Amino acid sequence: MRISSDVSGQPTSGIEGQKQAKLVDAAQQFEATMLQELLKPMQHGQDSWGGEEKGGDSASDTISSFGTEAIAKAISKGGGFGIAKQIVSKVTVEHQKNSQNKTSEY
């Protein structure tokens, strides 16, 4: 998901563009974390690499955890459930409202 413009469709540049990029990254990380939590239950009950039942092997648990994290990040970067996009949209709108309120006070 690449968002190179703000909610109004105006392209972002300079410092605002950097802030927007950080916001998009944070929103995607948040969505990936949520997706990872949703995917965790799917790990339980799976057979280990050798086809044997899991016996509490911490190495395979770690590999499985990294795999789940990678899948969640990939889903989020690809658009995910749209949670990141909604977060970016709402935060941008609130930021614009706050900026307008500050300028109208002066």
C-alpha cells in the first residue's frame, strides 16, 4: 500500500511527505500486529516440520512465529483488511482539522 497523497488527494512533499510515510508505516505495523494475533491460533495443532506431532520444540515454535509475523506483514503491506488505510485516513483528517483550528485562532 503506497499512499503518496493526503486524504484530499493533494500530493505530499518534504516534511509532510516524511510524516505521511511514517504514519503509513506505523499504521501498517499496527495492522500487521493485529493480523499476527489473528493468525496465531492457526499455528496450534499443526504438525512440525517432520510430520510428527509437536512436542514443545521451542525452535519450531520460533520458526512458526517468524513465519506468522512475515505473513501478517505481507498481508498488511498488500492492503490487508484496510485497517491501515482507515487509520491513515482518520489521523490525516484529524491533523488537518487541528491545523485549521490553530491557524484560525491567530
